[in-house]
Amino acid sequence: MSRLLLEWRRRWRLRRLAACPLRDYLEAPFPQPRRDYRDVEYVAVDLETTGLNARRDQILSIGWVCLAGNRIRLNSARHRLIRVRGNIPADSAVIHQITDDVAASGIALSTALPELLADLAGRVLIAHHARVELRFLTAACRRLWGQGLLVRALDTQTVARRLLERRQIPFKGSDLRLHSLCERYNLPRYGAHNALSDALSAAELFLAQAAHRDTGHGMKLGDFL
Amino acid sequence: MDVELIEIREFLAGNAPFDRLPDEVLDRLPQRLTVRYLRRGTPFPPGDDDRPYLYILRRGAVELRDADGNLISKLAEGDLCPSPCGDGAPSMGGLRGQTTEDTLAYLLPCEELDRLRAAHVEFAAHFDASVSERLRTALDAMTHDAAGTALMTVQVRDLLNRALVHGGPDISIRDAARIMSEARVSSLVLTEAGRLVGMITDRDLRNRCLAAGVSPQEPVRRIMTEHLHTVRDDTLGFEALITMSRLNVHHLPVLDDNGVRGVLSTSDLVRVQSANAVYLVGDIRKARSLETLASISGRLTELQIQLVHSGATASQIGQAITAVTDAITTRLLELAEAELGAPPVPYCWMAGGSQARREQSSYSDQDNALLIADHLKPEDDDYFKALARRVNDGLDACGYIYCPGEVMASNDKWRQPLKIWTKYFNTWIKRPEPMALMLSSVFFDLRPIHDPEGLFGELAERIHTMSKKETIYIAYMAANALKHRPPIGFFRNFVLIRGGEHNQTFDIKHRGIVPIVDLARVYALSAGLDEINTVERLRAAGAARALSSDGAANLVDAYEFIGTLRMRHQAEQLKRGEMADNFLSPEELSPLERGHLKDAFALINKMQESLGQRYQAGRFA
């Protein structure tokens, strides 16, 4: 979607929404792409889900952490387990280690999502391969409040792909995985497939990408979008 | 807290000084942190922080240089960077830093650091440089963490696997043999009224009874060994093993407060430890050719590796390896005598340096000398020259390379009668000169290896008398002991070798171990002590008040810690099939070990300074 249209669509939706957490979220303007990326606030987000189909599958957990410019504030780190309907498919439980028992201790999505939205207001969403996160969050918002999620999003995978393409470095699909990229930038490896760990990894990856692209003359937020 | 920050919590928990914080404080600590990423080549500290922070390196490296661009220190994962936090925390003090790798750092606000220091004494102590405790804990951790700690931690009482089998000294040899046979044991302890009077072994029955034609009806007293080495029941298995290798015995009676408790045999030890200096020594004594000796000595590397893995300290490894070197030396002398015939006059083969101190690692170079009885005739020297040549060549073939300084018995200067040796020492003690200082580490650490006629005692006595009257040479030696300084900068950072083959390392032997060995020698000589081993010298010097008992204990710990790191470094190299060396990179160490090594170096520095003041060593340097 066009970056310029985004702000216009935010205002349009704001007028059409009744009072709800999604409306509160939309009150804050999106950060302008022309701003210096170091003056912008971000939220790195990762989801664990029961599958890849946003219409059928459910969110199992959400992890997020806020960034102020090029600094990650660990005091904003959050991890929420979501209570799901029905049983968790065994094949997905193998990956994220969230079993029915664990999920039963979770909270309702309608409780967790407003928390995330409150942090996301006025900030840019960072995710690795952001399409999945955006689809699931949009589906969830639509279910809860009748409208999808409008957000300014920065995809660390897209940033990485563009960089490789621009430098004409050949790469495989697996080179673009979160953990392969973290290794490339000398970042610590956290236990994989935990929503907060992956959100933190994505946040660190963004810091690394920004540090390597910033030649000292400053960069605009738009350069990463 | 969110349990998922557990990985950051665990990282902190593994690094000094955060390892000293209670669990619940550690749980909340990650939330107080900010994360920053500094690309390689970024100035450090970056200068755009909103308030003062302590930087904790999670990944990457930072180099600190002084105003002239000299590398002062390289910080790596787990290190605390100099900060503006002040009050004992490391500070930049005019240095300039730069990241030399892509670096991820955790930032703790200085006011949080202050809060932690105020609330947690143990944590604060890290900044107050309570060196001694930190070292001791580190040493304990290192020896206890090692794999297969068996012999290091087990006491011999737990190795005794059967009830004591014993008899009276007046039973017949046949009855003794019957008791042993029925109990299926290879040794029998002989007691009288609960008191240990002797012991016989299978071998004694064979050698002293059957082969010697002694009647089995005779009392066992006739063939028993009377003067026995014993160990207490709380002795560590490892110490018992060393005692056995040194004495070349296979059985040791174990005593407790009530008398004999049992007999420890080598097979008891082998059950817990397969690498075994005792067996190497046994094989050496049976070896009939140089080739066999050389192939046995090839197993020394294996011995060092196994000892390191079983958690032995540097002292213990040094004792075990030196026991093997002593045995090889003795065996080479026996083989040489078998070829050249009996010596025309008595002689003593003396070892100097690390062999004398029982501090060898596998493949030290050789330092030795020959002391000959005064009544030798000029023509007799041909014999001793040939003898010395054979043993020096033999040691070289066994991997103990020729001494670079030519301190070997085959060198005419170091193959002399007692009266000449007395003259040498008289000169070194009364008119110290630089040459004597160079030799001091060899000849003031001297131990007889093969001395059937007891010549060494006379020389030792004369040295003792001469040195008691003189103190000037000690001042010279004190100055000499300050030559090798630990590789630590003025605020606890490693000073590394720059460029060349050993880039980014430091020489742990010359800058960590030699300084302590030199200090111990000065303390021992100044107090007129006979000990040669560095740990024994320090302990005795502490007891004799030549230095404070705290100072002695701390130096022992520092020596063991540094030495054990060195042994481990070498064992890793040997395991990879490389030559062992002394060049250690800080990156080989865990963050905790790096911290403790810095403590040890700081301690050496302090002790050197106080020694320097006492002898005003600058006057003699």
C-alpha cells in the first residue's frame, strides 16, 4: 500500500470507528517516513501461531519489545500466551513448544491485543517477514472490532533482501531467515521459536541493519520501509 | 519478569560480578537494560548516550588505546567496559576506544549500578578489589568443574573397598601366604597390639622368600617391609597417587586415629583413574633401551591431558610429571653405568629449575649438573663426561630438549667436585653479578636426583652457612624478581603482544608464573628455608613470617590458578596435536576466568611492589 495514502486512510477510519481499542490506537498519527530513523519509536513484534493461514489458524503467543531510535528498551519487553479455541495441532506444537496445557494458562486475545495496540500507537511495527504478523493481526482486529489493522511496518527481511540485491550478492532463501541474518551481524542466538526471543532478535537485527547502512549522514525512516 | 528474558538473565548470571547477585535480583535485572549495536570501527564510548551507562559486552570486541595509540586492552564478551560510573568502577581515564568487531552491548544506567552496589555487599566487593576471595573461589570452581573429578575429590577412605586383612608379625610366612590367598589380597598388613609394624606383598613372598631360599616356616617378620610410608584416611586420592609414583610403591597403608584402616593399592586408584604416573614410572624402571624410554616419555602428553581433564591443579600435575622425569633421569644413569662400569668416585646428579621445584609440564627443557666427590683424579673426568653426555642426549631423545643456556652436566663448567661448587656458590652469594642472577633460578633451585653416597647434603649445608651471613645477594635477587611483570594495564586490563606470530596473546609463563616463582625464591632464601617447590616455599615463608600469611595464601592461590590455566591451554594444544606453548589469548578464557586472572595479576603486581620497597630493589636493577 502506498506510504502516502496510509496517513489519509488512518484519519478516514478513525471517523468511522466506534470507541474501541483499535480506535484509540488510530488516534496517534503514524511516524512520517521523512523523519530521521533515530528519532522514531518502534515496536518489534513476533507471533507464534497454530499454522500459516490467518483465516483458519489462531495466534498462540505474542512477543514484543519497544525501541527508541537505535536503542532497545528491555523494560518494555512483553510476552503474552493466548488461550485458543480447540486443540493445538500436534505438528505446530512441536515447533513452538506450546502445548494445550500451556495455552490453557493463557489470556484471551481480546485482552492481549489492546495491550499490544497501546504500545504500537504512534510507532512503527518491526517484524521479520512481516506479512505473516500483519495478516494475523489484521484478521484478529477485524474479528474483534470489525476493521483490519492499519500500521506503518518495517520488514527486516525486506531490508536484508534489498541490501543483498543492491550489492548483487547471490543468496538462498535460507540466508534471509532471522537466525541466519543474526549470525551474519554477530548477534546472539536466542532460543528459537519463542515470540519474545524472536521479537528481540528482529529488533537487534534492525539495529544492526541500521548501523551498517548509516554512513554518519543520517537516514530517513522511509529508507527502511 | 517475562521468563523469556531468561537468556539475558543467564548471560548476566554467568559473568562477574553479576554472578554474585541473588536470584530474584538477577530476575529483574534484564528489564533495567538497554540494548545497543555498534558497528565495527565505531568510537567507544559512542558519545550519544542520554545519561551515563555501564556497558556490558554481549557480543563483539572493544579495543582501548592510550594517547600514543598503544593498545592497552581488548575487551570481549562478558567484559565490563570502562564507564563514567566512577567510584571504583572501571573508568576511561584518558583512553580512547573503538569497536573492532560488530558489537552488541547491554547498557546498565550508572544509578542502577550504584543501587546494586549499595544493596549487595558481595556484588560491591567486586569493585572493591577483594582479590583474595575471588581467586580462591575461582580456583575451587575450576578444579571442581572439571570432568571426572574422581581422584581430586575422593578421599582414600572411600577407595578402600574391603575390610582390613591383617596378621601378627610372628605368624609363619606360610600362614601369611594362606591368609592372603584366602582373602584374595596382594598385600598383608602386620600389626602388633593394633600398631602397624610392617607389611608384605606378593612380590615380597616371591623375591624375599622363594627366590632367596627362606623357609616358609620362618616368621613373616623376617621378610616384611618395616619402614613404611603411610597416608591418612582423609588424604585425597590424587595425593596418594603422587606419593605412590614418587616412591614407586604399589601399596600404601592407610591410617586413621585408631591405627591401620586398610591398604590402598594402585589398582584401587586405577579403578577411578586410568592415566597413571605410577605405571609410567614402573615401565621406566623396567626399560632396557633408550628407544623404550623415549616411547614411554611420549605418553607424558597423554598424562598431562588426562590430569587436566580430571581437574588436577598445576601443582599436582607438576608433581606427577616431575616424578616421571626423575624416573627417566635415574634410569638413564643406570643404563649409562651399566655400559661404562661403576663410577670411579661417588657422584650426585642434580636437577635445577622446574625439575628441582617439581613443577614441570610435559616437555620442559633440561637443567642439570654433576657434583663429584672431591677425591676424583683428573683422569676420572673422562668417565663423568661420557656419563653426562649419555644422560643429556638421552633426555633430549625423550623430549627434554637441551638447555638453551647450556646448564647441563655435559658442560665442563657444571661438572665439578664439591670444592669447586662451594667456590661457585661463594661467589654468587658474596659477589653477586648479572650472570649469577641469570643462573639463580637454576642453581638456587637445586635437588639431588641420584645421590647414592649422599654428597648433596654437604653442599646444601655449606650453601646454607654461607647464605646466612650474607644478605646482599638477596637484594640482587629481589631486583631480579621484579624483571618479569604481569601483563596488566593500570586499570586491570590485559596488555597483549602486538603483531607477529603471537599477536593478541600474552606469555602466561614469563608474565604470570615466573614472577611468582621468583618471588617465592626470594622469600625462601631470605628466611633461610630449604623448600624448593614454589607452593611449599610460599607456605613455609608465610609460616616463618617472611611475608604475611594472607599474602602467602593469596600467592599460592594465584600461582595455582595461573598455572592451571596454563596447563589447560597446553592440554588443549596437545590434544589437537600441536606443540604446547605459553601464549594465551584472553579469548580462550571465560569471562569469569578473565576476571580472576586479572585479579591474580593485580596481586602479583602488589606483592612485587612491596618486595621492591623492602629491598629498595631499584638500587640493584
